[in-house]
Amino acid sequence: MTRHASFAPVVAVRTRVLILGSLPGVKSLAAGRYYAHPQNAFWRLTGSVIGVDLAALDYPDRLAALLEAGIGLWDVIATARRDGSLDGAIRDVESNDLAPLVASLPDLRLVAFNGQKAAAIGARLLEPGTPHLTLPSSSPAHTMALASKAAAWAELRAAFGLPVSASGSTS
């Protein structure tokens, strides 16, 4: 099995929501950017949360829009062995040190895990009492309908003081 490493965190001092994935997949690692697989719904889901069509932007502009909106990105796994991109194939995990990053973000209101694997590893790395939420994975391997994922991801809006509706859109 090949050993893979996560990317550096993308955060700003005013980050209010930190979204943590597990470990970048093959396409993301090859491209050197978060959520590079064209079928991964991450950019559509986060775009719907902040009201920006992130999928239409170039990668640097996507990151800039996230940071401007107060959203940061990282992964719970620093390195691991895995063939392919599936979380179920991850072995020999070395975790990222989440607590110092979280402590360095004075405006942080919520840590959100992108999928069950990220939550299973990451929740135990947080200081007790850190607000966190497990979201359905944005991965195409997680076959939940996009509308259902969007409704769950809309819960992130509460961290910004925005209304959340059952459909995932603004009220």
C-alpha cells in the first residue's frame, strides 16, 4: 500500500467553521488540491452554504471565497497507507494534531467532519467541549442523494447565524 500525506490547512484567523476531511483521494493528491475529483460534491455543497457558486471558480478563487466566508479546510489524517481513494482502505493512520489548530482560531464556532471516517478519527482529537458536527460525505462513493446531502450541510449555516431550512436553502 502506498503512503499518502494530507495537505496543509487552509485557514485564516477569522475562520468560524473548520471542515475536516479524512485524507485526500487519488485525484486530489495528483492535482495537489482539496476535493479535485469532479464528481465530489464538496464545492457545490459548501457553495450552497455560503451562497457562492464555488464550482464555477478556479481553485485559488474557491479557497479565497471559503476563507472570506469564514470556512477553513484540513484533514484529520496526516499520513496513512491506502490504495485507491476509499476511506475504508485507509490503514496505518498518523493523525494531524487538530487541537493546536483549533485553539489558534479565536472565532471558531464549529468543527465539521466531512464523513464518518473523518469523524471517527477527528472527534477524539478535539478538546472536550469543542462543538462539532458529522456531515454526510461529499464523496461520490457516498451514494446519498445530493439534495439530502445539501440539507444536512445546510446545518453549517447556523454557525454563521444564518437561517437553516429543511431544504437546505435560506428562508
